[in-house]
Amino acid sequence: MSQDDCIFCRIVAGKSPAEKIIENDDFIAVRDIYPKAPVHALVIPRQHISWLNDIGGVDPGLCKGMLEFMVELAGSLGVKESGYRVINNVGSGGGQVIFHLHWHLLAGRSAGFNIEEEL
């Protein structure tokens, strides 16, 4: 997939609009345009990685950085202490629609909601 074909690559490059929340050299967090919870953000690596199954070829430091970035994002969104959910959909059968690795950070209501109804 080329960067021109990938909406997340275009967002990372500043070629498609998105409401940025925070960013660093490796990741960008944006508000989901179709939120499934009161707080719904997407964490997108700047590097194009198609899906979680490709993570074995990625620098382990990037993986650790992703987790730290999510905690920082939760703090920026004011949900770090109250709690939040992080979800990654893998493949079409797992609900992945955009094949650029990304995570959903959701918060703002009980985690007891039905994930199949929400995502």
C-alpha cells in the first residue's frame, strides 16, 4: 500500500484533516470521527505497519514507546486515573477496516459495554 492509498499515512503527513490531540516523533493521536464512547481517540504510528501481525519486524523500542504514548494520551484526555480501554482490531475478521496499525483508546463510561455493538 502506498502512502497515497492509506488514510492514516495521509493524516500523519498532514495531507488529510484530523483533530490532533498529541504527537511525537513516532506516533500521532487524533479524535475518532465516528466515536463509540464519550472519549475515543486513535493512536497511529507514523511508520506504516499494516497490522499487528507484522509487529515482529518492528523495533522493540517502538512497541514500548507506543505503550508509553498511550499512557501520555490518557493523561492528556483526563482519563488516566479513572480508566480507559485500548483496543486493536487485527485483520478483517477482527474488525480491522484500515490496514495501517492503530489502536483505539476509549473512555468515559463503564467498560461493561458490548464491544461487538460498539466497534
